[in-house]
Amino acid sequence: MTLEPVRSPRNSRLKAVRAVRAGRDREHVLLEGLHLIREALEAGAGIEWVLYEPGPGPAEEELLEDLRAAGVEVRDCPPALLREGSDLDSPRGLLGLARRPGTARRTLLEETARSRGVLLVAAGVQDPGNTGALVRAAAGLGATGFAALRGGASPWHPRALRGSAGTAFRLPVVEGWARETFLEEVGEAGLEILGAEAGGEDPARLPPARSGRVLLLGEEGRGLAPELRRACARRLGIPLHRGVESLNVATAAAVLLWELGRGREG
């Protein structure tokens, strides 16, 4: 069935886009472009609707047919209106809205403890692109999930979603965790807290994990807040060469997660 196209900026779907962009709606996330919408669809995310530019190419048309088959509302929309909803310099001709996934903190902590895995936590990371790259590292390197403490960028920010390449739909994600509550609940779960810090000990020398672990990555430039730093059982650093003082936060997370994963295998 062909649905009526969107032709007015006062359409309820475009109003919904503006509400998410302005932060007034924290129940939904915006999906832009073929890859991100495909990732969300294949991960079973709750996509509510998708708007598309008339005259889609073969790959876009295939996606639209898959969306229709999944019961997602699909409507065409003039390029000018789609551009208003986009935050890209070159809009990608597809814009959708999905329910924001939710994960219970207790469930995530229990799974981390049970599996003796590693939960990656962004503790004040401000740049959404970096946050998205951290999510991608967590997904790709076997973390039990990803959490963002209150005061940092949301993993559901449009730029974070693009930075994660849609992998935020493929692992448990928690956001807005208050610092004090985080420390209390991690302690109750019996997890060891590790912090990333320049000059910290070599992660390759860590003994095998006896419990689940939490890996904290602090704010770009400033690092971990003092109370989080004090809560760390160990602080890990990456030996660097040629006078390089530090790595991008997501690169550092990837190296540390890989080393911690090797420790689990040992």
C-alpha cells in the first residue's frame, strides 16, 4: 500500500525529528542513511517510520521494500524537507525514527560478573563521535556492553550513532548513569574497576581476571575525575614510542579491550 507523501514542514513526523534534535524527546533516536537504517532493521530495533527522497536507487529501494515487509511506515518526502531534518552537509536521502533501546543496569552488571567479561564505560567523554567510536570498539572487541556516565555525550546522539556505524543496536547500552550510583552498583556486583591513564601499568602484565571488570575511559584531555580515579583497583596505560604522549580515547579503548580479552583467554 502506498502511503501519502510528506509535503509540509508541519507534518507530525518532521516535528518529531525537530523534537529529537532539540533534546525534547529522549524516547527516540534518529536514523539517517542507508547503512544506519539497515543496521537498525537487522538488529530488530523498533523503527517507527522512514522518510525517503523520491527516486531512490536500487539499494535504497531494496531497503524500503524490506522495511515495508517488516511493517515499518515508509513515505516519500521532498529533498528540501529532508535536508531540514538532517545534520549532514550532504544529506543521504533517508531519515527514520526508532525507539531508543534500553538496557537495565543490573542485568548488564550481572552478565559482566557471570561471564567475567569487561564493561566499557565512558566517564565524561564529551565528543559524540568519540562516544560512537567507543561503542564500536566495545561491540567489536567483545565487551559485555557500553555505558556512558552522566555529563558525557549520549551514545544515541546522531553523530554518536554514525560513529558507532549502527553497532549501538548490537550490544547492551546504558546512558546517564550518575557517578555515585555507578560506583555503588559496580561495588555491589563485585566488579573490579580499571581505569585508563597515561603512565599506567602495562595491561599485558595483568593477571587473568578473577571477576568481571569495568574499564573506565575519562574525558578527553582531562582524564578521569578524582573520585573515579581513586575507585580504580588498577590504572592501565599503553606503552608508546617516538615521543607520542597519548592516543585518541577510542583507539586507547580498543587496545586495552584487546589486551583484556587476551587475559580472559589466558
